[in-house]
Amino acid sequence: MRVARFAGDDDPRFGVVGDEDGTPTIAVLKGDPLYAGYELTGQKVAIDDVRLLAPVIPRSKVVGIGRNYAAHAAELGNDVPETPLVFLKPNTSVVGPGDPIVYPAQSSDVHFEGELAVVIGRICKDVPAEDVDKVVFGYTVANDVTARDLQRTDGQWARAKGFDSFCPLGPWIETNLDPADLRVTTELGGEVKQDGRTSDMVFSVADIVAYVSSFMTLLPGDVILTGTPDGVGPMQVGDSVSVTVEGIGTLTNQVVSHD
């Protein structure tokens, strides 16, 4: 099931993405399915008639996992961590499909990082790896935008990864998906820059959720970014970047000036 968050002429709503006579449609839900379940209103809208939003706005946090692909760690001259390398992005960094990525004045080296993202579905703590499926609501596509120069100079990653618009998510949440071996690609201006598979992750989704929940409580709507394949690189103002995760879809955003 694909769960979208969208807006027309009214407040953001949620719905289930489907197809009606060849037209992509959204069956509108009553409330947020993370809290209200899947109760349909009976209304359907064409996707082309609405604007897709970030499928979830984390009420609490976005958790990132660094250097979770060996080839990506190597391309930046880093070792593979012995345990998941965890960082946080503020929920104010989240934007949706089609929203601009704002190039900050403080940086001159902003990179794309295409990733699979996990959306947590229930309050949980100390989740065993074998039970992770019970706490995952679904999966979406993410771009863990990073100011690489600030990441190097600051010695920690809060500013480099925390700017407004530095966490595009979308286009929807896929609730029925096996994350073990999915293709993850990133295109910049139509040219493929990243092409990896989640089977190459150092730590699996189950490992990551179990580890993160061992020291922090996860809440419904929290998002975990699972790391990026090798091939990361700079974006410039005017560039269009598209991240595709097999079984979910494509997330596209354009880079704009901060002015």
C-alpha cells in the first residue's frame, strides 16, 4: 500500500495511492493513518490535481546512519564503523517532492545522498532485530543533503545536515516492502551518479532500528535514513536531483539559491 500526504485547496490530507481506469488517484483517508488507521472518506482525487507533500513530518526526529555502505565510506576516506554511526537531522529540514533544496550561503560544497528511509509506526524502545517489522510503518525515499565543507570543518554534523530543506522525503510511503535488496539510484540532471543496492548496507534495516531503539525511544512518524551508496557529489543552483528506490518511486527536487 502506498500512503501519500497531499494538498489541494485545503489543509494537508492523507490518502492511499491507486489507479482508476488508468488514472493515478488518491483515495482520501480520515485523518493520519499513523494514528487513525485506514478509514476511507469515499472521496477520490486525481494525483495530477493535487500537490504531493512530504509523506510524513516527523513529530520528534529524523535519525541518520552514516557510512553504512563500505564503498561510500571509502570514497570519502573513512573506515567502516563497527557499530551504526548515528546522527540527527531536525524535522524542520524535511521537505516534500518538488520542493526546493535551498543552497545555504554558508556552504560552497552541497552534496546529494540518495537513501532508503524507514518510517516508524509505533512507540518503541529496545526492539529486538527479529521484531523490527512490528514497529515499521513503511518506507520512503530520502535525500540526505549535506554541506560537505561544513561537515569537514565543524567536526560534527548538525549544521552540515540540518539546514532547512536538507531532508527531502517522498513521494509516498510504501507499507508493503522487503528492504533487504532494493536498487537505490540518484540522477543529477538526468545523469546517474549513484547506483547501489540495500543488500550492500553494512547494517541492515533490522540492525539499525534495533540499535537506535536501544538508546532512544522511537515515536510514530520518526524517520530513519539508512545510509547512501557511493557516488555522492556536489549539486549546484539550478540542478535537478532525482532519487529512486526500487519498489517505492522517485523523489525529485531542484536546487535554488538562498536569495
